[in-house]
Amino acid sequence: MTDARPSPDALLKAAQREQRGKLKIFLGAAPGVGKTFEMLGEGAARAAAGTDVVLAIVETHGRAETEALVAPLEIIPRRRIDHRGQPLTEMDLDAVLARAPQLALVDELAHSNAPGSRHPKRWQDIAELRDAGIDVYTTLNIQHVESLNDLVASFTRVRVRETVPDHVLEDAEIEVVDIPPDELIERLQQGKVYIPAEATRALGHFFSKANLSALREMALRRAAENVDRQMLEHLDASAATGTFAAGERVLVAVGDLPGVDALVRTAKRLADALKAPWTAVFIETARAEAYNADQKARVAATLRLAASLGATIVTVPAENVIAGLQAQIATMRATQLVIGKSRRSWWFEMRHGSVVDTILRDSTGLAVHVIPATGEAPRTRRRFDDPLLPYLWASLLVAATTILAYFVEPLIGTGALDLIYLLPVVGAASRFGLRPGVLAGVLAALAFNFFFLPPIHTLTIADPQSVLTFVILLGVAVLISRLTGNMRSRAAIGVRGARENAALAAFAQSLTRVSDAQSTAETICAEVAALLDVNAVLLGDRDGRATIVAATPADAALTPIDLAAAEWAFRRGETTGYGTTTLNGADWQFHPLKTSLGVLALLGVSRDDGAEPVPADRAVLLSTLVGQASLAQERLRLDGEMRELSLLKERDRLRAALLSSIGHDLRTPLAAASGAIDTLAAEHPDAPAIPVARSEMQRLRRFLDNLVAMVRLDSGAVQLSLEPIDLTDAVNGAVDASRDLLHDRRIDLQVPPDLPLVRADPTLLHHILVNLLNNAAQHAAAGRIAIVGTRIGSAVTLDIRDDGPGLPDTGKDLFELFARGEGSDRNGGSGMGLAIVKGFADAMQVDVAAANGATGGASFTLTFAKTIGQNVV
């Protein structure tokens, strides 16, 4: 093992952190756990200890105990923002920077700033404060973490719109503010989190005990992961040894022992129980090169099993198993090791040492799980089982050296001959390995004694000094042969690694020189066949069937069972075929070329002699080749999608230009026609055609407005101007604008006047409501249209319900462009209204959903997560 050195990447990260202010996040599972209270308490303690602390912004929500902690701190006045006549306040970032305190307390990390602020998000304000060297304390609920947003919404049924990127947390110190769910529910019932009416509603939704327990677990796990990552970065930067793991990391050592698959399954169960990542490692030594076919097949099958169970596969070249295993333990800082204990003889362990005993003796902070072998260990080949040629050559080298010594003895004397006898030892060990070298050392010592030490031609040594010379020669010969043999093994492993790295580099370069699918497939097959000495075939998915795209040799054919294994690999993304657990009667072994886009192709390998396609010592090379081939296929797929996207963009550009031209060209004749209708109405007020003409003109004008709005959406020209909006006024305005279409409908307004203000664009919201009302009018016959506003937790929903036939079960997305439900043609639907609703709602980050009502009819629901009012978290 080499001396530990600091990681350059870890040192760079540490240097970058030193140049910025520190960030501490008080993380909670839900509102009301006391994050702000804890932050203010610690800030006050730091101020009392002499730290320059300022309160940049805090939301006390009217709680007396929180306001009491604010009093002793210096408060930076908020900045006032006048937006469309509405006074809003935000943290004054420039004032905090000008004040330049040592520590700033900034509440609600996930907060979205009011329009007109320098940054749209508060976490970006905090990043600027840190860049200025200011330490920051802040608060955050776990549901606002970006990577957990979907998971939280899956069980709380509440989509949080204000999120914080994960990289903000990765560089922060996290303190979990935690209380049991029962205690939090009790605080909620006492009105310490929300007002009583809202508390009752929240208890039935977000603040259920099951939800709070799940959120609590997520917060604790996220904090533990953060601590573990930062600890590993510190250890890498300081070159410290040991595990020091807050999270578990499992390592299983794979060898050629019978029953080694039991080790892999044990490691899998252990990793699942600990919810930890796990790795299977095979130590590649000189002894591994001498494995027979059964041993190689056993190792290959075990590695495939580990990969299929989700392990990371690693092959470590090393002088011996102990050194390689210790190196891997140190590299991944494993905390759990699963290793097998073979039934070796005491003589073997005395010569080679016990891997298990050495690991137990030398490792600290490592839990070692020793699994007894289920069968006898394979016997290592004895010297006499090896081919005799190397030993014959070693003997001939000693004989030649003896002849040479006979002629040079008169020139140099007997005392210098022992050095000459080192030559055959070094030569035999270098050329043939350790055992022939040891034989050469023994024969050299005996020959020197027999021919040159008195009495000559006997093995008797008369001179005590000669005895010492003989012993030293024998010892030096054995030592040199052992060292030379080890160096030869290391050199062989190094040459092999360099050869494989060069082959991989050449493979990557070959892939970069081709740009079409057929050439890429042919290159992959040719290179894999050459590097692994196998037959190779690449299959693609055409019309749901696996089809050969390229093959080496070109006449490679697949049997029906081969095709069945390929189909399975395509569907499941698993390795199938020869030597696997799935359809192993096939002649080919299929490896899916899988990326984030899915299974893009299959690489099949086989041998003409029917042997294992890829032995254990080549499994990692094959895995790397599969990975590079997968990236090449992904590049081709993305290039194709980019070309298609370019065509779609050009088509959309032409469509937008056409719609824009139509929209503008129709305005003038529409205005003229409206004027003519008004003139006719003045001259003939009782004409029956006048109301019909006006109605159709209104319908045409609505169609034109939708056409112009769709052009704005397609071109990305929608400009948001978010401001606080009273939903009561917005709904009344939309109803008034749609009065011509709603004149024979009964409108049931159930929008409470005390709903919180929502943050939205007034123009876009008006357009959304008008389109939804028009859609309800088209399908409600002459019935009732209900508009219901509700507050749920921190969100506000607005439902527009009709008593029509309901939504059709056609499988189509009603919010797609030109998607119309049944009967739309009769009622004048253009198929653009709901698409415009969806587009404008997405632009404002407002959820819109459609469903059939409980008593019939359709219901369209708008969910506003951005609200402004008291007790809103």
C-alpha cells in the first residue's frame, strides 16, 4: 500500500469554502418545529459572546416567544417595493452588504423574492452574502429540497413550488430541529402554528401523523447524508485513514472459493438492511492468472450475480490478496466487510498468511462478517504439477554457471564464485517465476558446495566459514528469486493494465471518428471482438423486435433461443443468455447498452468453442467497453433528437409566423364587421339577425384572442408581472367579461372574501378564468356553473365546476393543443382554450387539473401555492 496523499479535488473544495462565508441551515420536517426560534436563540448567544450579528429578515408570524428573541438583536430595516400599487417588503440585500456583519440571520431559505428584487430567490441572496465573506444562519423545511420535491408530493398531495437546489445544502452545516409528530400536532391544535380554522384543515391533510413521520425521517436522513459527505471530503483533504462513517458502506470480497455466491447474497441482505451502497471486489494477483477453467467460470458467475443484485463491480490488481483488499477498504472507506473463510491447511496459511486474520488484526473501525466456505478450497498446484520445462531450464542455467565457474576459478579464486552463482537464480526467477528461481537457488548452493568447497565432490563442508558462505548463498538466492518473482508478477499486472487502458483509449477514439449509427455499430463489434477475442453482435430494437445491426464476423447468426434472450434483455435491461441466470441455454451472452434514456441497443458476445464468453479477469474490461458503447449510442440518439428538434423548431417558427400573420390580418376586418353590425343595429334595432351576428362576432373575437395568445406561448413571448391578486375581484372580472356567453347560465360564486391574496399575473389569470368559464358554458347546457375558492394549508384552490356530461374517457390530454372533448364542434370549441390555460398556468407556476365531479359534470382546479397573508409558511 502506498502512503496516503490528500485528494487534490478535496483540497480545492476546502480552499473554495475558506474564501466564502459559512452557511448553517436549521432544517425541520415541517412548519412549527421551532426552526426560527432555534436560529434566533443561537444568534443571540453568538452576539452575547462578542460576534457581530445582525437580523437581516425574520418571519415571527406574531408569536410572542419568537418576537422576544428578536428584541436584543440589531435589525436591518426591510426594503419597500411598490409593485402595481401594492406595498411589499423584502430583505435589503444592499444594506446587509454595506453593514458587513460577521453573521447575518436570514429566515426562510426557500422564499421567492418580490418582483423588482435583484435575485428571484432568497437562497441566491444568501449566496451573495457568503461571497462577501458573511456567515449566514437560515431556516428550511425538508419539503423545499429540490431532489425531494416529487417524493414529498407523492404522499402529502401538496406540490411545493418554492424549492432550493441540492448544491446549496451540500456546502452547508445542517442542524436538524426536531420534535416528535405527536408534539407538533399538539402545538398545531393549540394554535401555535396556524390559526384554529386553518389548523383543523391542516390536521386532515399535510399535518397527519403519517406525513409528519415520513418528513421527519427524510430530514434526519438528509442531514446524515450531508454529514457523511462532508466528513469524507475532509478525510480526503487531510489524507486521514479510517472509515469515520455516518453512513454504512459494504464491501464483499469475491474469490474462486466454492459457495462464494453465498457471500454476495449475504452482502446484498446486509446492504438492504443498512440501506447502504455496496461493492464486490475481486483481487487480481499472479495466482489468479493460473486459475483453471472452473475457477475462472466461478469468479465470472459471482461477479455477474453481484452486478445483477445492484453491486458496484471492482477489480483490483495487487501483489497479493491482503494488500489489494486493504487498498480497496481504504479507498472506499468501507465500514462493513463480508469475506469468506476457506478451509486451508495450516501449512498453506503459514506460507501465505490468513487473509481473514490479517484483516481482523490490521483494520480498525471495520465490521468484518466472516462466512465459512461451504466446500473444500481448490488445491493449489504443486511444483511437480507444473510443466517441467521451466525447472529444466533452471537446472541447465546452474549447470552452465558451474562450467563457467570451473574456468574462471583460477582467475578470481573460490571466494568470489558464490557471486557468479547468483546469476542463474536471477535469470530463472525473472524468466520463469518464483518456484523455478527457488529451485535454481537450491541447486546453485549445492553445486557450489559439491564442486568448489573442500572437501570437493562431496556435500560435506569442512570449513565453518564455508558453511556460512553456503547458508548465505542459499538464503540470498531464495530471497532474490522471491523478489524477482514478485517483480515479475507486478510487471505482468502493470503491462496488462497499461495494455487494457491503451485499448480502451483506442476504442474511445474509434467511436469519436464515426457519426452514423451503422458505422458506430460496426466499430463497436469489431473492437469488442478484437479486444476480447470473441464473436460480437450489436442488436437494435426495430418494430418491437431485436434485429442485428452489425456483427463480427459478418455472417454471425442467432438461434430462436438467442433472439428470445435478446428480447428479454431489451425489455428488462438485464444481462441474459449464456452463463447467466436467464435463458442460459443460448449460445450468446447479451449485455444491454443502457443509459438514462433507457436500453438503446444490445451487445452480444460468444465464442466458437462454446467456452465462457468473458472470463472473470476480463469482466471489468467488458463492463467498461459496454459503458463506452452505451455512451456512443446515447450520443447518436441525442444527435438524432437534436436534428428532429431543429426541424420541429423550424416548423413551429413557420406555424407561429402564419398564426401571427392571420391574427393580425383578421383584426382589421373584424373591427369593420363589428362597426357594420352596430350600424345595422342602430338602423334596424328589431332585426332578428342582429343578436346572432353579434354573438358570432364575439365568438370570432374570442377565437382571435386565443390565436394571439397561442402565438405568444409558442414564441416564448409571455412576460410575467406577478403581483398580489384578490381572487374575488379576479373571478368577478372574468364573469363580467364572459357575460354574453353566460347569460343563460346560473353562476354560483363561492369565493370567500377573506381568502389570502395570491401571487399571479393579472392579465394571464384573467385569460385563464375566461377560457375556463367559456369551456364550462359550452358543456353545461343551461345548467349551473359553480366557482369555489378554498384554502388548504398554505395553498389556495379555485374550482370551476359545471353540471354537463363530464370529461370524456378518450385517453387524450385535454390540455393539448387542439384537443377537444365530445361535443366541442357543436358548441364552437376551437381546441385552444385549455391549452392556453395550461400554458399560462405553467408560466405562473400554478397547478391546473381536470377531473369529473363527484355528482357529475367536469371540474377544473387551479392551485395557487404562492399566497400572501397571515400565518402562511
